[in-house]
Amino acid sequence: GAWPALQAATDPGAEPGGYYGPTGIGEARGPSGKASRSHRAQDPEQARRLWEVSVEMTGIDPGLKPD
């Protein structure tokens, strides 16, 4: 399960902002590689809300500015 995250973090060919995961049928299993993201995963409002909830739940705000 950690392979896509390791690939994204260490592969010199990994694209910044790229999404990596299984590339087999339905992207549910198989070798790791560049995968697709759902429309919901690309929604800036969903990302903002996830960030807010994460800060609330952990009590940690690293002060990063959104892109």
C-alpha cells in the first residue's frame, strides 16, 4: 500500500503534483504508476475543507499557503 507514496517521493521521473497509485484494472490493484484522480479529488473547496478539518483534529497548523 505504501509503494505509490514511495514512488511519488523518490522516483526522479515523478511529476510534481502527480497522483500515483495502482494502474491495473479499475486502478484497484496492480503495479504502481501515474493514476487518474476523481473530479472530487480535484475540487479546491474539498481540499480546503480537508485541510481545515485536519488542522482542527490534529491541533497542528504548519502555516503552509495554498497554491
